[in-house]
Amino acid sequence: MAPFKVLDDGDILRIVVSGPISTHHILNFIRHSYPKHPRENVLWDLSDAQPDSPAVDELKRLAESNLAVFRELRPVGRTAFVASNPSVFALVCVFSTICMVQDSPIEHAIFSTRVEAEAWLKVIAPPVAKR
């Protein structure tokens, strides 16, 4: 089972990822779970994620899948990523750049803290209890 925790806070969809995670897990999540929770604003909290080392073509496939799912469900909005780990931050930068090059209608930003991300989304969500 993929390490996703989905928190539907009404105005914002928060996805908390913890532990080992692969590009395959994220692709499956985007294809099967995202359409159930369409929101303009999404916060991916990757603070405790331990991603594999995907190749650039895997990140491109991930971005393409994301765009395909949201072209109709989410024509506008913002996605904030929280990535405190430098390698996760770098991976998200590559993903975000690929989305931008593919003319994503979604605005992306990457932050090192959840507080910064929430401020950018203009949403103050309650803290997530750690397991």
C-alpha cells in the first residue's frame, strides 16, 4: 500500500506522503484518487517522504499523467509542495518545470515548510497528527 494520507479540508486537498514512495505509486494515486477529490488548491506534504530516484522520463510521464487527469477536473488552481529534504526538493523542482513547459494551467510552488505552503495557498489548515 502506498503511504498516502488524504485530508479533504474543503477548500484544499492535502496529501501527506510518508515513507518509501515510487513514481509508480504516485502515478496510481493521481489516476485513481485525484479524480475523487477535485480541488483548485492542493498541498502535497512530502516532508517525510522517501522517494526512489526516478529518471527524468519518469518525472515527465508523471507530469503528463497529472495534466491528463486535471485538464477537465481542475482547469485552474495552485499546487504547493512541501519538501524539506534537498533531494526531494530537487525532484519536485524538475517535476514542476516539466509541468510548466507542458503549459499546465496549475500554478506550482515548492516550500520547505507547511506554514509557507499554506500561506501561499492562502489557507491555514489544522496540523496533521503524526502517527
